[in-house]
Amino acid sequence: MKKLLDQPESQGIRFYFGLDGETSQLVAVSADSNEDDLYSDGYIIADEGRPSPPDSGQLNVLNS
């Protein structure tokens, strides 16, 4: 997430739910001071996370 915040004009991060085929996926994109998404050429969009579970630590109230 630090890479998203380190981009020029980035003031925060916005999250979206997307689909990769039929699989739900969380997408993170930088947003500027006007709350506009920074998604044009040259900006990073985080969209290759791993699903949880099973890729999580010990079971707890958040991942079970």
C-alpha cells in the first residue's frame, strides 16, 4: 500500500470489489485531494491480492 501512497498526487487509497472471471477480488487505487481515482497510465493499481482464507494467519473473528 505504501507504493500507492507514494505516487504523485496521492492523498489516500480507495478500495473496490471487482471480478476476475467469477472470482471476487479487492482492488486498491490511489486517490488525489479531490477524491478522484488515479488510474491513468503510469499509476499503480493493486489488483493481484490473494484470497483470505485460505491465505491468512491464525483463525480469528475477521477471517473465519
